[in-house]
Amino acid sequence: MAGFVDKLGEFLGLAETEGMLDSATRDRLIQLARSREKPRHFGRLAHQITFLGATGLVIGFILLVGANWFSISPTLKLALFLTLFAVCHAAGLILRWRGGASNALAESLSFLGCGLFLGGLALVTQIFHLNTNPAHGLRVWCLATIPLALLLRSTPLAGLATLSACLWYIVWGGDYFTSNTVYAASLLLLPACLLGLAGLAGHFRHMTGVLFRTVGGFLLALFLYFLGFFRHFNYATRESKPGGNTSLILFSSLAILLLVLGEFTSPRPDRASRLALLLFIPTLLLDYAGLAVYSQTIEPGETLSFYSFGTLHSYDWHFLAINIAAAVLWFVWCIWLVWAGVRREKDWQVILGIYGTALGFITRYFDLIGSLEETGVSFLAGGALLLVLGWGAEKCRRRLLAKTA
Amino acid sequence: MPAATVGKNGLGKRGKLAILLAALVVAAELAFFLGWILVESNPPGREIKVAVETHDPRDFLRGQYVELDFRFEDRRAYASGPELIPAGQEVWVALARQPGKDLYQALACDASSAGLAARVATAGFRNGDWVEVKGRVIRDNFFDFGINRFFVPEGTLEPSRLDLVAVLGVTEDGELRLRRLENAGVAWEPVPAKF
């Protein structure tokens, strides 16, 4: 398929034949277009198929060894793993040495090697019946992947390192933090770190920055969505472990510092990262407000009780207020996405906004269904919101029609 | 590697250095695996046998395993020890050979190694009759020694009706390693279920 530069070359060639521009201008225009063209290695179909193949091989290897556990001796299993691990990495590095950094096969072999590392950890653990915490394994996997991602400047490996780091934090945090509220609040650090890293990574490799920003944005949206169900998980699960809250404050400070650093030193400050920051600030404020109520820095509010299918649900008014604020912020963000997408003709933003709004309405319907009073209030609020939305949409439509007329 | 090929593909000195460093990282990862396997294959220390009860849970992260419950993980199994050992602490326990049997059982526990030695001396046991083992208190008066999971392939029959004995390795640091399960003196092999 001819790319943009090829098509531009054909078009400018035609213009030159018509005598509309000289050959020097044509060459300069083509050179300019080539220099502005973004690298698209990762987006190519061949690359995606190769990476799917590599992922399939890792999963297939692990499953086959598991299925033939009795027939394969432990020594053979370990030897097979070590050989495969070494061969994948060696082949990947040799191909890079011979073919430069943009070799799809080399990338996928390194990706396969890094994926096998996790398989190897699981294999050794199972063969020797080691009852270890999965968080330790994920941490080792993350530490093994990061140096390779940095040295090889590989976006797929950076993705794998991000996945391992996120999984490690989720598993480790679940064990470390003694209360659901503190643990849930701490999860906001993941998007903060990723959005910060996106700015810093942009200095070295554009695609890695895009990857961090995409994953960070996704996790931020996910966090905000779950904050809309805040009233369900604001209770302590175990006895308080000393240092839990202090660690959270320390981690938060570091993550926010990273975010600010990344945001203001980004080589390509763009609208998407600024908007992610705009969504991050109110989410962070809601998160901290929840923590302040939980730790009773803010005095507990009035308790509101609702009957639902014969059960009495009681919520602290402050928790409920945070819950409602997060839900409203979610809808405002989704509707803004649609509005901004229509204005800038970005289809993906419109689709994302519509799906987000639909998800919010459907899940909140099931979340709020309960007593007549509870359901009645939520339907009133939802109906009013839809009326305002409809009025706004109609106004936009009329303005658009007037413009086109 | 021919220099001309490298030059043609535009891999500069920094690129080559990065690949060489990456090769070193991979070599270090391989060495890590080899070292780990060697350490786990030949754990130093003595072997002891203890009675065990089994259950059969599954875990999405860790696969299928047989959950092992040991009497000596409960403070109530010890004749001598503090009333309460709070969660989060290290715990030292003494396991002694049952008279006339091959099996070891709970004898005394303490929050320190020195305290444990004093308790065992008071009970009249001499070195060689008992082993000192280190663990962690996961909740008040319940201990964890990291030996609760015996991994088995998917579709293995549950061994709960068997009279199993766990063979444990005790390292010089007092840590326990699960080596195998035995049934009537013979190593227990997981049996695949027939469907």
C-alpha cells in the first residue's frame, strides 16, 4: 500500500509536469513530508501478527508443558526452558545487530524471551513446590524486563515492563495495604506514574511515550469509573498495619512529582497529555477527600440509610457525596469526549465517549436499583441529566443546521 | 560480525554497545535461573517427616496445587510457648521426633531463637532430638513456613483420603522446604483423574 509520502511524490510529480512547481521545491516538500512522518513500525499488520505469534508461542509452551507434566522429567522441563529462553534472546539480539533496530522479528523474539522469563519463574516455583508470594515473581519479572526495554529502546518490551509493574503493584498493594479504601486510593499512583513517564519517555522514543500515555489514560479512566462505586468499599479489611498510610503519602508524593516532571519537561507537549492532567486533578482531589473522610481527618457526616430488598444499607453522607461527585465527573468527562470529538472530527473520541456514557448508565442502573426511594431519586437525577443532554444536543444540531444553511 | 553489514544498517557505536549490554543482562538472567535451580535442587540441611492434611484448591495465578495443613502451624499444638504471638512477627519453633516413630511433632515455640533454646532445654531435650525452624506469624498464633502448596497437574485426583506424610528439608537457617509427599513410605505421585 502506498504511503502518504509516495502519494505526495506522485501528486507533486504531476504538478511539476504541469509546470506548477520546480523539481527543487518538489524535493524539499517530499523531504519535509518524510521528516514529519511518524514511525509506524508497530502499527503494521505484519508486526501485529508476529507479536500475536510470539504471545501464542509463550502461552502454548506453558500449556503444553503443563499438559505433559507427568511425561516430562523436571530436568528436561528446566533444560527446555533454559534453552528456549537463551535461543530467543540470542536470536533477537543477533537479528538486531545485523538488521538495525526496526526489525519486527528481532522485536518479537526479545518479547518472547521476556515473556518466557515469567514462565520460567512459574516453572521453577512449581517444580520445587515453593510457596512464594506472586508479587515477588512479578517484581523479579519487572526488574528483568526494564533494563532490556531501556537498552533496546523497544516499545513492546516497555509495554511488557509496564504490564508487569502494574500487576506487581496491584498484587503487592492488595497484601500490603490493610484497608480497601487506602488500597483503592493508592491505585491512582499507577496512572500518575505512567502519565509522568509518558512525558519523560518522549525524549527517547515517541511510541513509548504514546504507549505510557495510552495505558495511563486508560487506568485513570478506570480508576474514576470505580471511584463512582466508592461507597461499597470504604471499610477496613484487617487490623491497621503501621506505616500503611505513611507509605501511601510517600508514594503519592513521588508519583505526583514524576507526573509534574514528565508533564513540564515533555519534548512534545500535546493536548492529550494536558487533558489527562485536567482529568487527573479532580480525580486526585476526590481520592484524597475519600482518604480524609476514611481516616477521620474530616469529621464523619450524617449516616443515610436505605432499605433494599429487605436489607438496610447505611452510608456515611461524605462517602456518598464523593461517590456522586465521581459519577458526575465520569459522565462530564464522557460527554466532553463526545463534544470535543465532534468538534475536532476525531471519531475515536466520539465512540469512546458514547461507550463510556452507556457503560455508566447501564452499570449505575444496576448499582442504584433498590428501594423505591433510592431508585426514585436516581431515576430523577438520571432523567434530569438526560433532559439537559438532549437540550444541549438539540441546540448543537440547530446551530450546525444554521451554519450549513 | 562483518563491519560493513553493521555500517549499512546504520547501527552506530551506541547501538552496538546497547545490544552488547542487553546480551550481558540476558546472561545475568540465565545465571540467575541456573543459580536458583542449583540452590533448590540441592538444599543443604537435614530431612524430617511430618504428618499432613491435604485439601485441593486452585489458583488462577499459581495453577492447581494441593493445600497442605500442618499441626505445627497452630500455636495450640505446642506444649510450651508464649500465650500470644502477634501477627507480623517472626516465630521460632522446635519440632521433636515422636518416641518410637519417624515423624516429628510440635514441641515449643518462641518469638526468638534464644528463648526457644531455653524452653527446649527446660523440657529436657538434647541436640539431635529436635530441629529448630523459623517461620512467620500470619495472624495471631497462626504460623506460616512457606510449605503449604504441593503443585500438581490439572486433573489430578484429590489425595485427601490418603494417610500422607510430608518430607521437609530444614536448611541451616532454619527455613523449611517441601521436598515430597509420601504414602506408606513411598513417594506419592499425583494420579490423573479418568474422565
